[in-house]
Amino acid sequence: MTALLTRIKRLFSRTPEIDEVEAAAVGALFKGKYNSFKRLLEANNQALRVMTELDQTLKGMHSFGMVFVRSRCTAVTVDVYSIVKNLRELAGGGYADLEPAFRNIRADIRGILERRRVSPVTDFVLDLEAVDKEMADAVGGKMANLGEILKRFPDLRIPHGFVVTVAGYERFMAHTMLQKEIDRRLQSTEMEDPSALYRVSSEIQLAIINAEIPEDLRRAIEAAYGRLEARTRAGVKVSLRSSAVGEDASGASFAGQYRSELNVNPNNLLASFKEILAGKYSVTAISYRLNRGIKDEDVPMCVGCMAMVDARAGGVAYSRSPTDIRANALLINAVPGLPKAVVDGSVTPDLWVVSRTDPERILKEVVARKTEKFQCLPEEGVTRVALDPNEGRLPSLDRAMVAEVAQATIRLEEGFETPVDVEWVLDEEGRLVIVQCRPLTQLPQEGDAEAVAPDGGVTGETVPDDVVLQGGDTASPGIAAGPVFVVRANDDILRFPTGAVLVAARAHPRWATLLPRAAAVITETGGITGHLANVAREFGLPALFNVPEATRKLGTGEEVTLDADMRRVHSGRVERLLAQQRPRKGLMEGTPVHETLKEVVRLITPLNLTDPAGPDFKAGNCQTLHDITRFCHEMSVREMFSFGQETALVRRAGKRLVVDVPMQWWVLDLEDGFRDPVTGPHVHISNIQSQPMQALWAGITAKPWAGPPAVDGRGFMSVMLQAASNPNLNADGASEYAQRNYFMISRYFCNLTSRMGFHFSTVETLAGDPAYENYARFSFKGGAADLRRRVMRTRFIASVLEEQGFEIESHEDMLIARISGRPLEETLAALRILGYLTIHTRQLDMIMLNPDQVSYYRAMLCTDIGGMVQDGRCVLNQTSDLQSQ
């Protein structure tokens, strides 16, 4: 009786008119609240977009560096701070627990991003005699390994010298104050734009070269050079080599990516030192670090300075085959003069394959036709000189020296307990001198190796007709296809297309910057121990070197298939070969940058607060930035509605929608949702300019509701029992928003809250331009039937929405469906579907145990939805999965 009298009283009550002062207050109040709400939604969408990008980057093949990680972490923390700030403004200073939760998460992210290696050495310069392999973090791997050789193998010669340490490098950077400017330039550069990368690289290198060396560091370098003179001879010329921390590490060789200065006059020692430092920011070095996931700040550039050896011959030895871990042989490449011609791929070197068990036994010898060599100039520097044709046909080493190089290489492998890549020279007296030693990366062997004939074919096999080139050396195994792109000059780097087969005359290290974009590599010269071959193997890129006339016979744009294992180039795409392709491992997986991203993503994207109605849905329980965005979003919607419930003026500001539908709909204009101002209590549907509301309304009115489904006895009794025993089903609550169907709108925003009987649903959406800001979120809960039927009805609706591309999240009888980042027309189409389902899923919980009824309503929904959207993808699924739940 009391409830009946209350309804009668409401029916005959009169709402007093709002005077102009009160109306102005209502407008100002709403405008302030809505502006905070709108800013919160904008920041929320931006934050979710960045979170999606972080998750996709973590899973994909895309290369990225710390610039990307830092910029996205900065962006998402700024957006989340804006979300927190605007929620607190919306709530009049409430939710104070959010700020400490946010600050703690932000501090943890910063701690991860600012983590740096700390060198234990404070000396600016150390002589090589004072260095060993345990000091790699202080002097770089290259110099640490040479110091270890000097310590453990006194009978193996290395050049006398010294190294400028991490402490020396940091002293230079602190004195010049260049690091912040370098970080700023890298942060603002689009790394995938070659022209921008070249520009910033040249600017940074020029700044380093023009900078002043601090006095204390200069004195330390000059004193070390004086000690070197005392060990060798007065005025000794030197070679300066990069020894960056992390360089020559297993799996990241940096082969050929940094600078070396050979035969440097002592008068130019300090200038050459700065050239090596500047080489850290060459285009190839920046690209390599990016694509190998190396942090820029984790690569302090130490510089080794050693007495120059004017080599009679030189080369590189591998203690094992880089492409066959089972081969019991080592490889030696050699050329007359300095080994520069081997490592930079400018000539095809001589090759010896030597038995590991008997280093005096040569398994294979290939003497190349060498036309030039590098040698030292009398005053400074090196030059390329032509070889006499007869000299060019002679082997660079005699058999005794081949055995000596092989024995030294095996000893170094045993000492370092890993396969090694050794660069060596013969001095003027013909003595072996080790100038570099680093771990050798071997590719895993897959399947059984085939016997390959010296001409590049499988023994006994007929060469296919489509082979256009054959022979050469497998620098990196594998099969790939793509259009040819012949590179001849640096300008070609700017034009190189992604997915092309790189074809070049020489296997020069500068082409390494193209490898992340290339499908394969083919060169006319070069050996498998060169720098480019090293990097190709690291990137898992098929590479075939020493293929005569490749640049003449392969034209840019021509489609080819490279089978590097069989040493053949086929015309066109050969699908039978491509079917055997090994999947390329994601370059970033396991790298320092990838691991750093994994750490920060754990604090950003996981969602722990999933149930807004649960007891744990609290600000203090936010563990990630995603938790904070979810909490703030839910609370902002509640604040807008509770504001309407608690303020009589605001309730009176709502306008009743004038439509030909026997239901009450109310509209609250937040900003610019009406075409023309509305002074009375009603607004006509034609005066609504909110695009998302019009789309929802089109779905709501697309088909008249046929009324409740026919209910069997069990369904009816289930509803009656729930209505009588469940106090939460009281439809006559105190909130006016719980009794009405309410639209809150602006031109591009709409929030629809509806309660029809015992069913609650909300739709929130932003629909406009740009597409990445667009989203629609649908939540559904309730019903009068028992829990089993309500859960089945939730799954029924979820299955329909999944067919339309919605992301689904459900818990018992609660459903949340989302769609985001779609163009405007797709978003509006999704809203029409949601409007339709809001009307036509009422009371379906009562028939969920009747398979025939379920099939009927699924067919009806799918047919209707297919008629509302151009691409109706709703599928008539079987209902057995619903019945089994």
C-alpha cells in the first residue's frame, strides 16, 4: 500500500519551474563537470592506445629502442596523471588514494628506465697489462679480451697499448654536457626515416668532434702514450679501435658498426680519439643498436689504443664453422697486407678449411684472385694499392703459417671456453700477432646437412632451369624471395624498399643498416668471416657472397628467390623452396631493450581490477596504470550519475525525448548535443545532433519489440521465485536514474543508461574523428530468472557480439563488450547493433533452457543485425554449447 501511494504521489506531483538564475547555475555546473569528464575520457583513450601499442610491440617483429620505450612510458604516465587529476576535479577533490598509487607505479617505472651499469674502475686510462676479461664493463669486451690473452697466453703476441675506460668516456661526456642534447635529438627523431637518421647522426658526430677534451683526461691519455713509446719506440704510430661496453658480446658482435682509425700519427691522437667516440652515433651503429635491442646508455664508448702493426698479411679465423655446429673444422680467411680487406668485404679472401683435431691437416684450400691490398702510408693512414697479377694469384699464407694460425685459434677457444672469431696479422718479420678476439655466434643446425658440391649444387643433382646465378659462399643460410635492389652508393640506402633482396658489389659493413629491411643479401665479393656476414647471421638473414657478376645479371625490381644453402639464385618466386623457409626469430626477443620493455609493461598494461561491483575495486588496490584507468573510468561515470541523483536542479535539466515509442527516454545535454537551444521540458529527436545517440536510436527503433517470449512453466516460476526472494530486484528504487532510460550526450559522446524491468544496460561511446579515439562500451547485467538462465543469456549475447568483432569480458551474468579504434562509420554501425540488442534481448533469460527457442531468437537477431549493417557477419552457431553450460 505504501508503495502504491508513493507512485500516485509522484504521478500528480508538479515540478517547479527553474528561474533564469537557477538555469544559469545549472549550465555552469554541468559545463565544469562535463569538461572534466570529457578531458578524462580523452586521456583515457590516449592511454589505452599507448598500452595497446606497447603490448603489440612486445609481441611483434618490429624493431624498437629505448627512445621508443621512454617516449611511450612518458606518454602513458602523462595521460594517466591527467585521468587522475580530472576525476578528482569531477569528484570535488575525492579519491585521494589514487595519487599515491599513481606515484608509486610511476616511481617503479622510472627506476627501471634509469637503471644503469656502474663501472667499478675510476681510472680514465689503463694499460693493457692491467686489464683482464673480468673488466669488460669498465674497458669494453674487445680490450678486456686482449688483456686476458696477454695475461693467460704470454707466448701469443698482442700489440702493446692502453685503453680509455668507461670513466674516461663519462668524464668527456660530463665535461662537454653533450649527453642531454644527444638524448633530446634521438628522442625527437623518427628512427625509421633514413633521411632524418642521417641528419641527426651527422649533427651528433660533429658536436662530439668539435667538443673539448677535459684537461685531466687529456693528460691521462698523453701519459699513457708516453708509456707506450717507452715499451716500443719514440713516435710510434697507433691504431685506435672502438671497445664499447657490450661490443663483441655473444649474440651482439657490433661487427663493423663502430669506427677504427689505423696508423694514426701521435700528433692526431686526441682528434682520432674523438672520431672513435663520434662513431658511436654513425647511422650504422645507431641502426644496429636499435635492431639488436641495445640501450644507448648501456654502451659507453671505451677506446683501445695500440701500437700499429704494418702487416705483411692478415685475416680472420673462426674456431668453428658459423653455419654448421657439427663440422669438425675451423676456417681461415687471409689477404696480403692489412686484414681490413677481409673484414670490410672489399675483396674475396683466400680460404682454408682446417681440421680441428689436426691443425696441420688442410681439408680445403681456395686461393682467390686478389687485385689489391691495404698497407700503411709512411706519415699516417692506410691506402689501397694494386697487386701485381702474379702476386694476386699466390696464397696469402704458406702451409706452416696456416697451421700456426689454426693452433692459436684452437688455444683461444679452449681458454675462453667458447668458439671464437680471431682477427690476426703477420708483422714485418712474419710473426703472428692477435689484434682482436671475440665470441663467435653459431647458427643452430636444423635437419640433416646435405653434401654440397664445390660448384654450389647438391652432389649429383641436375641444376634447375630457373637458376640465374650459382656458386659463391654461404655467409648466412636460409631461403628468401623478393624484388632485387642493387645498392651502389649511400643514396641508395634512402631508397631501399622493405622486403627487397640487397645486391651489392662488395660486402661492405655500411650495408648492415639495411639488413632489418632486407629479405636477403647477395654480393660479388666478400668472405664469410667479414663484418656484413657476421651481422647477417645475427639477423637470421640469408646471405650469399662472392657471386661474380651479381650486380650485372640481377636488375633492380626483378623478383628472385635466394637459396643460400644450395648457393643458387632462382628467377621469380619458387614456392617449393619458400615452403622450406625457417621462420625468422623476432630480433628484439631476449635483448636488453626487449627485457626492459617487458619489465615496464608489467607495471602498465595488466588489468587486475575487473569487477566494478566487487569489494576489491578500490583505488588503493591499483597495481598498474591500466588498473588506474579502469578505476577512474568507472568512477567518472558514477560521479556523473550520482551528481544527477543528488542535485534537484540537474534532474530538472534533463529533457524528455519526444518520440513515437511507448517508453520514457530522457536526454541530458552535456555540451553541444542539441541542434537548437531547448527551453521547455521536452526535446524532439530531430533536434538531437549527437551522432552516437542517433546511431543508438536507429538501432533501438530498427524493429518493433515483439514483446516477451513465450515462457514455459519452469521459466515463469523461476522469474516469480526470484522476484519474491531477491531484494536486489526491487525496480522501485529511490534513484530517478534507475527508473528512467537516460541519454547523456554531446555531439560526439553518448552514455545511455537503461533499466527495463530487472535488466540493466549501459552504452558509452565516443564517435568522431580521428578513428583511434573512437570506442563503444556495452555493459549488461541482471534479469529476473535464476542465475543459470541469466548466465546463459549473457553468453548468448556475447556470442552475437563476438561475431560482430566486439571484445568480450564476462563474469556470471555480467557482460562487458568493447570495440575501439574503428573508423566513424564502423563505430556508428556497432552502435546501431547495441541499440537493437538493448531492446530485443529483454527477458530472453527465461527461455535459455529451451533449445528451439534459443535457435529461433538467434536466427531472428542475426537476420535483423545483418539488415542494419552492410557486412552482417552474424553466424547461426549451434546452441549445444549454451545448453551444456
